[in-house]
Amino acid sequence: MNIRFVLNILGRVLIILGLFMCTNFIWVAVYEEATFWGHFYACLITLLGGAGLFLGSSINLKPSLGLRESYLTVTFAWVVISAFSTLPYLFTQSIATFEDAFFESVSGLTTTGASILNDIEALPRSVLYWRSMTHWIGGMGIIVLVVAILPMLRVGGYNLFKSEATGISYEKLTPRTASTAKRLWGIYLGLTFLQVVFLMFGNMDFFESLCHSFGTIATGGFSTQNDSIAGYSPYIQYVITVFMLLAGVNFTLHYFLIKGKFKKLRRNDELRTYLGIILIAGVVVTVILVRHLNLGVEEAFRKAFFQVVSIITSTGFITDDYLLWPTRGWFVIFLLFFVGASVGSTGGGIKVIRLVVAFKSFYVNFLRLLHPNSVIVLRVNGEVVDDEKVSTILGFIVLYFVTAFVGTIVMIFMNVDAMTAMASVISSMGAIGPAFGEVGPTSNFAMIPDGGKFFLSFLMILGRLELTTVFVLFTLDFWKD
């Protein structure tokens, strides 16, 4: 185990995090806030910590990174950056306790969007910016950024890249992993810039446009307002709906679209299923709202599609309290908690492609029973998927639900009621944010016990790294020479 190189990478990650943290000073100056020294100490400690790890591990460094080191690096990187990301909250006294600050940091970085804050608008603007920035850093993944900007990590860089971005399509955009990472971050930047522009056309100021774009493209859901997106104009809500939908699409498909490779989009089963689920769920909820709440067609359409897209992409912005909808309406939303966005997007959840493979696998098995002498294969995007990959995907889905079940039991033993326990666990694993019970769309996670906050933080990281990257660290074989 090349621990020295693992520490070296962690040092680099902290340096990059510290540089991002330094951008908070822009808003300290713009809004003339009295939070300068809080941000200064946060940046200083983060940069010094990163520099210490980097320089201390650079002596006789062997830049080699195997699969085990990659898993260890990625998991520890997320824990470390979550811990250091608490510093702006703590030093500016915006959040009083470490457990609350850690929960808010993990929620931001994993793009979950669950919060313990009761009055978001009371926070300094520089802190609101940092809160949204954690979304943007974590959305594409800070390890992917490190791979993109540090050529030295070409040694084992692909293993590192896959370990964090397990949802990223294995179809590399370029032969070099660093070039692939750069293109993905380029698309990420481009979508963020476009959304800022469109929001500003709707008379949203630059600061709020930037923060909400960070939350949208990262499918995070932190807003600068207590009522999330509900208080903004229909135009703003439509813009955010469209960009949430785009953020839930595999980023490699955005690249193919830019390159004019439309055939790859047309034959993509996941994209068709993803859009189909949104269309069907949106129409069903629209009809329910029109019939049972007597809303106008446009308002019902807007509220329905906003919440459908927000939940399936795991963004978590809200424009309406879906728990007040008729049972059939919020039940549709509940089902979307288990779907997730596309593989290779910034969204969380099980992911659409896994569900596509699972249902196709069931269908193929039925056909094989009816026609035992026929050779029947499972195809996705026109290509054959072998039985080993199908078993891996089905195993992931089973592991996901088993983990959610065990997590719910753990939360119940922490004196959380059953509905809230289940909802908070599913929301944390799927990086969704708002849920049901006492952690519904108009509530927050402040009432969760401190132990529960740390446990849900663990589930957020577990879900962000898609389970196996973290779980493999708890096996005996991982630590054997």
C-alpha cells in the first residue's frame, strides 16, 4: 500500500479546496461583511494542512497508484474535505457545533442538499456562497478535478477517476484520463455559465444566479432563500427545471451532442428511459393537481414537472410542499426517490441505466424459459451486456436496498420515528435532500440526533461513491498484502 502517495494526493486535494475557499473573500468585500477573519483562518488552516501533507509526503515519493490505493484515496479524500469544509461555518460562527457543520458540509459536497439550518437568509452572503460552492466542487468530483489538472496523476489516474466517478461511462472520451476529466469539467463549466446568463435574464442578480446555478448543475439543491425556489418567478422556475434535467443526463452525451454525434443520443436506452419517466410522471402529477387542487393547467404543469425533475435528478429544490398534494401525487414523487438520474451525471440514486438493465434482464430470463433452445442476449444501446455485468448491476441494486433497510433500523434505534428514519436514509443515500415525515420539503434535519447526523453523513458519502468504493474498505481482503 503506497500510503505516501495517498497522503500526497490528499495534500493536493486540500490545496485545491483551500484555493476554492479563498474565493469567499470576493463576497466579503462586495457585501462589506465582518467575516474576513473567519474566512482567513479557514483558508489558512486548509492551505497549510494541504501543503504539510504534500511536502511531507514528497520525499522519496513513488507516484504509483493501484486499485486499493485508489479506493482508499477517494474515500479518505471525501472525509477529509468534508471536515475542512466545516471551517468557514465554524470560524464565521454561522453554525455553532462541529456535528452540524460537518452534516452541512457533507450534504453540500455530496450534493444531497439536506440542511440543519432554520433561517438560511440570516447567513452572511459569503457563507451562503461557500455553501453553494461545496455543491459545485462535489458535483463533478474534486478527485476528477485533481486528475484533470495534475498530469502527474496519469499514473493510476484511471483507477482514481473510476473510484470516485463510478457512474461515469467507461467509454472514455479521449485515450487519456486527464483529457477526459478536462472535457467533463469543461461541459460542467459551460452549463453553469449558461444557466447564470439565463437566470440573470429573469432579473435574478448575479450572486443568486451563481449560487442557484451551482446548486442546479451539481444537482445539489441548496438555495439562498428559506422557501427554496417557490418565491421566484415562473420564468426562473422553468429555467431551473430545464437545467436540472440537463444536469441529470450523462455528461458524455453532452459531449457527443457538441461533437454532432447524434446517433449515440438516439440509440441511448438510458436517455430515452430517463426522459420517458419524467414525461409520464410529470403528466400524471399535472392531471392530479388540476383535478384535485383546482390549479390552472400552467401552474399545475410547472409545479408537477419542477418537482418530478428535482426529485429524479436528486437536486432537491422545491416550489411546493408535495406532502400537501393528494396521496397519488406525492406517491409518484416517492417512487422517483428510487430511480435517480443517469449514469455519468451529477445526479444521485440507483441510476436509470441499472433499472433498465434489471428490467431487461427479467424479460430476457422469461424469454429463455419460453425458448430454452434459443440464444437470447441482453442488449443495451445496441450492444450485448454479458451476464457478469448484469449480475454486478443486480447485486448493486440488492445491496442498495439492504443498506437502506439496515440504515433505517439504525435510525429507529436513535429514537427517530419510522417514517422519518426511512425517508432520511433514502434521501441521504440518494443525495436527494427533502424527503418525508419530519424531514419533508418544508422542514430540515435539525431535529435529527447528533449521532444520527454523523450516520446520515456517512450514508451521503457512501451513496456519492456508489457503495462499493467505501464498503470494500471494510473487507479483510482489502487490507491483506
